[in-house]
Amino acid sequence: MGNYFSFPDLLIWLPLVAGIICFLCRKEQSAKTISILASLLVLGVSIASLFYTNDKKYLHFNNVNYIWLKYIGANYFIGIDGTGRLLTLLTAIGFPLVLMSASRTKYVSAPSFYGLLLLTQAGLMGVFCSLDALSFYFFWELALIPVYFLASRWGGEKRIQATFKFFVYTFTGSLLMLIGIIYVYLQTGSRTFEDGTVVAHSFSLSSFYNAALSSKEQFGLFWLFFIAFAVKMPVFPFHTWQPDAYDQSPTPVTMVLSGIMVKMGLFGAIRWLIPMFPAATLRFNEVVIILCMIGIVYASCLAMVQDNLKKLVAYSSIAHIGLMCAALFTLNPVGIQGTMIQLFHHGINIIGMWVVLNMIERQTGIKQISQLGGLAQKAPKLTILFVIVALANIALPLTNAFTGELLMFTGLFQYNHWYAAIAGIGIILSAVYTLNMIQKVFYGEWKPVSNFFPDLSITEKLVLVIIVALVFVFGVYPQPLIDLTKESVNQLLMRLK
């Protein structure tokens, strides 16, 4: 503990306090302004934290540890390492883009809408910063609960069924993880506080890493945690909640779900699952990779036959996340490094895709590809920017996703040639359905609905230009992200030795 401010504290408390203030606003414009300004302030904090990555010199800026529930050994213990810093940066970049994109749409009870979005951001920041298992679980739920209310109140016609399925899946996964957390907690060693108080067990990350677990215990606990994380990613066969939830949620909420929230599952595997259960990971990693391979091909095939734009991008996201999860569980340095940086790139690209789909749905009221066509004639700037983002999403060379996918495929190829070949089929299919969608929606047969379609507003142009700039900057020079996460890769591999 210390008297210094800490970056993780600010990343969590700024959106939390701003969200509460939004709830108290009476005017929509006030809530919009507060939410956007707060998200930009969070972005500034996140960028500033990049200059304080040396923990030996700046530990007090990067960690905070307060006693929370003293007699059960639970602390409010948060900090940012390489992976956490990368994902808090993604969250900090993503929310201003989401909020600026949402500002063009009128929402009933808008202050509550923006307040819930900021609470979601606070929960996500907490998940990526938690170094205590009980804190991690608390923030995990804090991130999910506002999304449930956002989807069920401001979603589409079938929002109740979609959000109910979302709730059942996520609640079941969370419950399984909580059972696992309690079991591991009971296997941790004693802890002595400064005042001499001795607590039998601890929820701290280091205690969980060093818990006295036999291989047999690890085998069972691995699946309790994995199912919780697999539902969130989602990985086949835990994915069926996702397409309907993406389709029926308000598009800004879908941006958060697909751009940032799915990363909670992969982050959980990196921070908690693999380091806690190394024996089980080495035993079951091939099973996980096989599930991912099935999901990649299955989701890609379903994306090819979709007429609904939102469901097409939803299935595309399942395939991309499947590739990241498979590369992570190869357990080799190249595959893990590729997954680390792809977490960031995928988030940026998929948010860019959703920004454009949100514009199309808002202006036309249509989500069906067959009812759209010829938009390029009315919105040439939009078309150019969307094509760049879409090509980045399929990992065209010189775009940001190329480096990550190259490393992930290299890792898969080193692990098993056939798995790399199957994943390659998914990438080919991704190009097919993405280019087919671009051709039909923007260059296809002219449809009357395109007559009154406007080109980009200043806000929309700013959002897409920022995304395209990130696509090219990290496509040409990805080294900063590799440097940011290489220490986390090494630490993860050390746990497996």
C-alpha cells in the first residue's frame, strides 16, 4: 500500500463514478457529453500508463492492494502487467469509439443507457486488472450485469429470448467458476497480516498459483474454469447464445460484446486457467484445440449462408476467437505471442465493422444483405473506409491482423500441420463471405433503400479514420505490442515447466 495514485484504480473508478453521474442526469445531451469525456479521460490514463511499464521503478503506480474481507483473506488487489495493459488499452480505445458512434442514435432513457455502458467499462477494467480471485469474480459479474439490462431494455423484438439465453449461459459458467474458486481457495496456505492476524487461506493470485493441488484435482478444476471462459469467448459448443445476442442487442452493446467482452474469456485463460492448472493444461490442450478447429469451420460455414449482417459478423467473430484460443493452447511461444497481440487487433477491427453496420441499420432499418445494394454510389467515403477495415479483419498483409495471424498460424504449424491446415480453411472462408458481403451491400444491384443513404458525418468519419489509422500503424509496425506482452508470454511458459 502507499499514498500514490495508481493507474488501475483510475481506470476502474473514473468510468464507475461517471456512470453513476450519468444515471443522475436528466438530459440526454448531458449524459452523452459526460460519458464521452469520461471515456476520453480513461483513454488518457491508459496511454499514460504505457510510460510506466517498469515495475521495479514504478510498482506503486501499477499496483494497489487494500484489505477488503480481512478474515477470509480477500483483498482489493489490482495491477496491470503486459497482457492487462494491452487489454485495458483496447477497452480505453474502444469505448470512446462506441460512445461517439452511439451518439448519433436517440435512446429512450438515454442517461441510463450511457450510465450502464460506463459501468460495463468499469467492470471490464476490473477484470483485466484483478490480482485477487474474489475481486476478479466480482468484476466479472459487474461487467456482465449491465450488458444484460442494456440488451433486454434497448434490444430488438426478440431481445427477451436472446438475453434470457445469454443470462443462462453466462450465469451457469460463472457459477461453475465460483465453485472452482472456492475449492482452490481452500487449498491455499495460511497468511499472516501486519497486525499478527493469521488467516487460513487467501484469494491472492500468487496463492492460487501455489495452491496444493494434485494432478487429479487439476483435471476437474480445469473444466470448471474453462467452461466459464469458453462461454464468454465463445468456443464451440458453448457459442449458441452469441448470434442471437449480437443480433438483438443495440449495436453499441454488440460492439462492446464482440470487440472487448469476448476477450475476458481468453484473458481468463491466460491469467488464471493455464498458470493455475499446468498439469491439466498439458493434458487437455489438444481437446481444446480440436473444439476450436470444429468451431472455426462450423462458424465460417454458417457465416457464408447468412443473410443477416449482424449474424454474419457474429459467426465471423466465433471463427476468429476460435483461432486465437487454438493458438494459445499450442503452448508454444510463437502461438501465445500471436494470440496476445491479436486480442488487441481483433477488437479494433471488429468495432470498425460494427460502426459501419450500425450506420446502415440506423439509416435504412435493414439488416438483410439481400435487401441492400449499391451503397457505394451514395456513400463512397464510407465504402472505402469499410473495405479497409473488412480487409484488415481477414488479415490482409500490411494491416494489423496480419502479424497476429501469421504468428498464430506459425504456432499451430509447429504444433500440428493438420490443425494449421484446418484453420487455414477458416481464413479462406472468411475472405469468401467478407468479400461477398462487400460486393452485395456496396457494389451490388441498386436498391431503392439506397436512394436516401447519406455519406459519413463528421463524427462517423472521425471514428472510422482513427480505426483505419490503427489498422495501418500496427500493420506496418507491430513491435510495440510485441514488446508490451513478451514478458507475459515468458511468465506463462515458465508456469508450464
